[in-house]
Amino acid sequence: MHIQDYRVAVFVPPGGPRGSDTLIRLVVFLSFFLIATAFDPLPSAAQTDPRSPTDRSDPLKSLVDKLNDPQRGAALRAQWNIDRAVWNEPVTAVRNGATVLVTPAHADIHTSIDSVGALWSPDGPLISAPHNPTSARVFIPRGYQNQTAPKRMVSFAPGGGYTEYTFEPRYAIRSPVLRRGYVLCVINAWSTVATPIPLGQWGTRLNEVVVFAQKMLSSGFALPAPTFDYAWGESRGARMLAYSSELSGTPFHGVIEERGGGDLVDSALQQIRLLNRSASRQSGRRTGNGRLHQQNWSPHENYLA
Amino acid sequence: MADYISKTGRRMKITSRDGVSRDEFIPIALTNDVRSFFRLPASAKILMPLIPPYNENPTTARDERFRIPTGSATRSGDDSPFDSVLAWSTGPINTRRFLNDVDPAYSAAVDNGSVLLKNWDPATRPPDVRDAVSRLTPTGKIKTKILKIHGTLDPNIYPSTAISYVQKIVDQNLANQIRWYLVPGMGHVPATLEETLVDVNGKTVSLGVQLTHLDLLINWAEKGSDPGDFIGIDPSDPTKTIVAKGAHQLGLQSSPLKYFWTVSLAIAQHD
């Protein structure tokens, strides 16, 4: 709801403003200010202590409430393919008598650019992989919109076999990233077994879902767009980023490729070569025909289920 | 003679996110076959990161410990980390998936037993297959800054592939767009230390991983500050950190292979 939706009637005596026009202007100004404060979700005062419970009027919390409202949130959910929205209160721990912030209060919103997966379920999310191949879980820390610039978003692509729902506790990144005040966007690391996504689409899909999440923040939620976007990929996630990084229009100002990246073809060819070396070893000791390995690479031998 | 596998086993012992320490890659009791396979001359120690994965050994390839459990469509889990890492990452699945994408006809022929996977050679395949392989091969023409971290003892994704990738970027005259760090002795594990605290009830609480590489990247991208030392998890003691120097810090930014040897030799001398 925006301020232009409201009209303020100001009655001015015939003949123009007289001595009280300063007062009238002040009243008008205050009226606009009060309306803007009451209806614009963004300029809400930040809670000073990140360890404290969230105010009921917190705009991010209100957003999550709205998304969970069957009527009020329907349009927003449909527009951004949101199938889950959860509000998390801050997590703290007491050490040496002091309360330490572990994880700030934050919104946890799941979205997908594939409509097949974006079926709203009041009982919880539809786990994305494998039927919902391009999705992201966006964590927005409380007070993100009030931060002084720059605002940052970190997109995390976990390693193979992990999704946006299973990346924890393997990758303990949520708490530290949110403590920094950054938005965290965890994307689905598509399974090499079940995914319907061709490998060649890894990079474009990753870029698309991140851009989609950015637009959801700014256009959908009226939050500030991130000033800087980074990506962080682990293993298979790093491989995705290697492809993503070569695409024009990559949304990232920088990426971290950790223990992988740019190696997919090399690694596959290496495996092929290994089979040959292995077969030659066997020829002196065992079957001599290499069939053993052909069998071992077969799905019928339970390597693939 | 150096028993490499035992040695790396000790090196790769990590504390996982649930706080339980264990060796992630190395079985406790090695068979003689396994030991024989991994036993290499001491002079080859610095070559270790380039050795093939464990299923080159016919014995281990047939060993149940190296397989995904029957009927399971998911990773075998952290209870059997060695199984899952080997079977899923260095095992055949990635390669078969790759083949399914680029050459589905050959992949189907492997499955029906009419050809052997080991005989697949992209050079002898039709042009469309070679094109598909080419499309999946990075060109090195990166469009953003990359900060790359890799362990010198990564058995899943060999450092040799990282060297090749970085070399492509260098060949495109984009060496100024990448900063990369080889962490000595590190395997295929997350590179940053997870911080914890013990609360008033004596419970260990995770604060999450250190964001050292993210900080390096942010300062580089936003302020132009060339990344300094990378503070990574110490492979020999997961409760501690070590300092890794980037290729650019050693003046080897355009020589990825030389950087690898430099770091590996430093490990050998340290050992």
C-alpha cells in the first residue's frame, strides 16, 4: 500500500493563506509523515537488539504472516511461486553470563522458477528435488531493509546430493551469513542421478533462479535489492558456478568455487582412462577382458538405484 | 615406501557438523590388497594428489564397502562416509551421467552390454557428441571474479583438474580475475573452520563456519583489495586453522601447475 492511495483534504480560507499557513503546512506535512509511517512497511524502526524477540509489527514478520494467509498472500505466492514461508525467531546461547547471538531472526522463504514445484501446501514444503529442479530457499535477516548500504546477497550451491533443505548441518553457513546481515539464497544442487536438468543447463538455471530471487526481494517484497551479489559453491555446486561464471549477464560480482569447478569433463575423462588402466592391470591377474568393470559401472550392479 | 592411504587417513580426519569426529575417507582396517594398491615409493609422495581413485583396484571395485547399499537411491550417509564419497563422487555416477548427456546412444549400449565404457573415446564419436562435450568444457572466459579453494589431497576432484581449469582462465588472459588457493593436505571437505561455543548448560552450540574466503572475495570485488592469506581448516587438526598462500601471493598466478608443485613440495618437506 502506498502513500498515493490516500488523499488528504486541506481547507484553505478564500483569499489564500494567511498567518496560519505555516501551521497548515506543518499539519499537512505531519499528516503525510504519519500516513507514510503507518502504511509503508519499509521505514519501520529497526529493533536495536538482534537477540530480542521480534516485534509484532516487524515488516518482515508481517510479510511472512501475509504469505501464510490463505487470502491475503495468494497473489504474492502465485506471482513468485512461493510454496513455503516461515518466520524464525533469534537463536541465542548463554556463555560466561553473556547472551550470544547465534542466528538472527529471519524469514525463510522457498521459491521456484518451475511452476510444477510451486504448489502451495499449508503443511509444509514440497521437497524440491527431483521434481522441482530449480528452486531456492531465501533467508532474509530481520532488519535487512534498514541496513546502511551496501546490501549483499550470498547464493549458496551445496555439494552433490544436498538440496536447499538438506544443506544443514553439513554446511553450517546460515548463522554466520545472517549475522552479517546478508540475504542467503540456497539453491538446489541438482542430483546427477534423478535430475531432469541437462548438465548444460546448470549455469543458466543457477543464474535464473538467483535473478528470480533478487526480483522477488525487490519487486515482490518491496525490499531493497542487493547492492552486491556473491555466490559460493561447494563441490558440485562449484561445478555449476564454473558454468554460471562464463555466461554473459552473470548476476554475481564474485564467486567462491570450493573443491570443484570447471572439472566435470576432465573428471569424466579421467574415469574413462582409469577403466583402461584398470583393465590392463586385470588382464595380467584376472579376467583379462575388462568385463568386470563394465559390470561394475552398470546400474544393475547397484551403483545406480 | 610410504603408505599413503594410511597417512592421508590421519590427515583427513575431520569433525563433522554434528560434532562427531571421524575419518572421512579411510577404512580402519585395510586389506592387504588395498595396502598393496596404495603403497607407493616415497619419491612419489608429491604425486599423490594425482593418483587415480580407489576403484582402479579390482579388489576394491568389487568390495561392498565401495558401493551404494542395495536399493538405496540416496547417499549411503555419513555413517559410511568412505562408501558415499567414493561411490558418488569418484565413482561412476558422475561419469555415467556425463555420458548420458553427451552420448546417450553409447550410454545405452554400455547398459545393454554391447560396448564397454572404457572404450568410449570422444575423438571417435560423431560430431554431435563432440559438440556436446565441447559445450560442457569450460572455455576459461569468465565473466566475474572467482576465488577458488582446493585441497592438495582431494581424492574426489583431483587437483589436476583444478590446474587445468585455472590454466584455461590464464590462457584467456584473465588471470587477474581469479585468485586460487591450494590448501596443503586438505581432502574433499569444506575448507573453513566451524566455530562453536559451550553454553551455560555445557552444550556445544555451532556458530557456523568462518567466512574467511567470503571476506576475501568481498574486499576484492568491492574495494579492489587483492586477497591475502586464506585461513582454512587444518586437515591434521580440525579444531585449528592453517594459513594458505594464494598463487598470486607466491608470484605464480599465471603458472598453476608450478603453484601446485610448490605447495606439494612444501608439504613433503614439512613431513
